[in-house]
Amino acid sequence: MKDNTQYEQELANALETLRSGGTLLYPTDTIWGLGCDATNPKAVEKIFRLKNREESKSLIVLLDDETNLHNYVDNLPEITFDLLENLDKPTTIIYSNAKNLAWNVIANDGTVGIRVTRDPFCKDLVKRFGKPIVSTSANISGDPSPVVFREISKQLISQVSYTVDLYHDQINSAKPSTIIRLMENGEFIILRN
């Protein structure tokens, strides 16, 4: 990790970007991500435009703590917290009955993909922001997901509101998160391992 002063400055810059409705290029617990305020439809729209992605494809959001899930999902299945406790790698869970999020983050069927992040920077960012943030791979739709910063297209870097200047040489994970679909009855299906 870089010195604490730079870490705090990057957090402050990222927070300012999120609060102003801007877009962020930032390191996550998996691969480099594009992010914004997950409750701001205009900011979310900017992410879709940056990625050249159809709005019918949903986006993942990050939370800092599982205790905040009830603010964004109605009728959480009883198994939810046991499932989260037993995860050993970054995992996004698709929940039914999404609420209090931008309409364009929620899929047409009312579901939303949420990952409770364990990454210190992401955790601090979401906690201080006080709301979930979008996390989608930092690439144009159809292109490979970047494992390290240098793999991100210059075009994308030039179009985001702010790029976090931390961990540019670090590889967190060689792949996106595992994705699980959690049904209202408590059953789940692994969609991507």
C-alpha cells in the first residue's frame, strides 16, 4: 500500500467524484472497475455510455457491510447471512426485490447483483459515501476485462471523471467475481464460478 496521505487523498477525490454524479475508474477486490453512485440514474447512464453497453444488461453494486443489505433488498431469504459468512472469494449475489437504487441498476425482473466488498479501499469508499456504488469491469462491452491498470483502454481512461491513483501495478484477481442467484425461497444457483 502507498503512504496513508495518498490513500486518504485518493479516497477524498473519489468521494467528491461520486457526490458530484461523476464516474470513477478504481481498483476493486476483483478487477479494475468503473463506478458511480448506484442511486443516481444519470450517473448510471454515464457508465452504460462509457461501456457501450445496453441498458438491459444490469450492473453490480458494492456494499461495505452485509448489515446494509436490507436497505436495498426487500424480503431477504433467511440463508443470506449464512451464505455471505461462508464465502471465501469475492462473490456477487443476485437478489430479488431490489429497492432504493437507481432504476437503471435494477434488472427488468426486479433483481440486483450486490457484492459485499472486503477490499479495504472499496470498503472505506462505500462506507464514507454512505450509499452503494456501481462496480462493473473497466472495459468496453465485449472487450477482455483488465487484470491490471495498464490493460485499460486509454479511451476509457480519458472519458471517466476521475481515475484513482492507487495500486496501478497490483493484480487483485485474474477474474471477475463469482455470481450466485439467490431465490426468495433460499435456494441458490451458481451462475459464474
